[in-house]
Amino acid sequence: MAEIDPKLDRRTFAKRLGFGLTAALFPTMSHPQALQLPAYLQGYDEAFAENPRAAALKWFQDAKFGLFVHYALASLLPRGKVDFLELLAAEKESAVVKRLFNQFTAENFDADFIADLAMSAGMAYVNLTTQHLGRMYMYRTKVSDFTSLHSPSRRDLLSEMAKACEKRKLGLFLYVPPETARTDDEYIEHNHTILRELLTQYGPIAGIWFDGIGNYRRHPERYTRLSETYALVRSLQPQCLISFKDGGIGEEDFISPEHFLLPIPTVWKNPLRQKRWQIRLQRWKKWNGDRKRWERSFKHKPAEINTTLQECMNRDGVGAPGGWINDAQARHLNADEVMVLLKKARELNANLLLNIGPLGDGSIHPEDMKTLREIGRRIRQNGFPK
């Protein structure tokens, strides 16, 4: 399948597909008004009428700040990823995930509360993990019964988040796990099936956020049809943006590096953070060579830095190696520390995607709530850092 031309206007796009305009764009949205313009793109009406993808890119660059939500079966464990990996080393993965699956109630997961928290922090979008540690699908799918709907929670958590975001005009991005980008024969049909489900069951989606860029670099032969995957996404929802961490084949809409925007030189006051930046820069150079590829394909793309509200080794030089899934022993950043991250992102003309890891029951850590509300108060009072 050829890549959809980003200059294609909506009417020509729908005509080529052979559908009416609203059916081609968002077949499951309930409100006729939203069928023509996603709620989060209100204010970008004229740009959307001319070119949905270009309008979405302009909105994304204006957004500045988003909330990442890492919630998974591993969230049920006191130390999240640390405990999960220790269990996998001692037991069969099937036994571990079955036990956690049977405990998953999500009794205090409240999508409306999370969306309100994002709004109070001055954020414009939410990114939810559709599947993460433990591999349970957080949504309705035909490819497996290993979903939140079949767990004790009996809930479609993605559906709840989609409705909460639409109501508040927040963009909704969907994190998909590393194997979703693979296009070798063993994976491509499965991956295209779940992408169709994600993009036809939950209304307008602001973006698909592919993980696993390291796997792509180690085994590029497993991703030779990635252009087809991207074309599928854009054929289903032309405004839906695509990211593959800090860049794969160059056809992504924006880059989203972890913790630091490399290779742009950055000086940190914290020496441990500066050391981690240098380590990650050397790792980046190993895969990207002499910057020519980056300057050719990624330097001028919109950027988003994704990082955590928990202290973590890969950014701070201290703490757990992960930081994405809730860890009862992790220290949580305060508002002053987050403002440093937000200021750095703005200096680099990048968005900041700040992660929270809900507790096992789905509730939000009290320190995260306090910090996000204080950040929002400062933004309302003083505006975003320049």
C-alpha cells in the first residue's frame, strides 16, 4: 500500500476511499459534529478542512504538555517492573501473568479523574498504554481473550479514557508495545488487525505511539513493510499522527525520545543527570552514526520528550532503571523538578510527555496529584516557560 499523500485534502481522500466523508474519518463517533472535526482540534477548523494531518501537526506543536499513563498487570506488584522481572526469572511467564490477570480489578481506575488531572496540569493530551508489562490488552479485541474486559474488572479501559478525553477536548494518543511495529510474516496480519481495531472502535485518535526503536535498529529486516503500517493508520484516520520513539524510517510525524532530546547539546545543573545524558548520547551515536541521517530525516520534525514523574536511573543517575510502572520505593518528583524538565523541553521547542504510573487498583499516587496540580497553577499564573 502506498503512503497517503500528506497534502491530500479531506474530500479527495474520502472520495478515493469510496466512503462518505464522516464515515471515512471516524465511523464510531456518536456526535455528528465530532465526525467532521475531532473535539481536540476545535480551533483548527480551517486547517483541518484543508489538510487534517497538517492541522494535527500544528495542534501538536501548540500543545506543549501531555500526560503519559503506564498502567498494566505489573502495576499490581509493589515495585512494578522490578518485581515483575524478578518473578519472570523465577517462574514461567504464563503462571505469573495468569495470577496477576485474576487479581486485576482496576477498582479505582477513573478515566474522568485522570483527564481532569491532565487538564488541571495545563496538559493538552493523554497517552495511554494499550498493552504493557504482562501483555494484557486494555481494550476490546478479537485477537485474544486476554483483555481487561475478561479480567475481574470487566471493563474496556481504553473506551473509558477515549470518552473522558473527548468530553474535555483532550487529544488521545495510544501507546502500542514494541512488537506492534514489526512487519515480518509472523506479525504483520496480527498488528494490522489490532491497529484497525484501535482506530475504528474509539473515535478520533490523536496519534499512534510505537515503542521498540532499539529492536528496529538491531533487526531492521523485521520492519521492511513499515511504510504499509503507517499508510494503514493514515487511511483509517488521516489526522492521526505517528511516532516511533526517536525515529525509524523517516516517515514518522514527530519524534519522542526518552528523557533527553539527542543529539542537541544540553547542559544540566545536576551532574548525575549530565552523566546520564552523555551515556545516552554515546548510545545514540552508536545507532545513528555521524548525525547525517538525523539531520536529513529527523532534525526538523516536531519533537516530544517523554519522561517520568518517578525518579529513575536513566535520567537522574539514581533510582530504579525503569520508572514508568508504579514503584512503591521510588521517589516522586516535586513541582520545582518538573518545571526544570518543562523548561528544558520548551528551550528545545519540544513538548513534554510526563508519565504517571497508577497504583495496582488504578488510583493515582497522591504525590503525583499534588505535583501536577501545582504545575498547572504555575502555568496559569505565569504561562509556560519561554
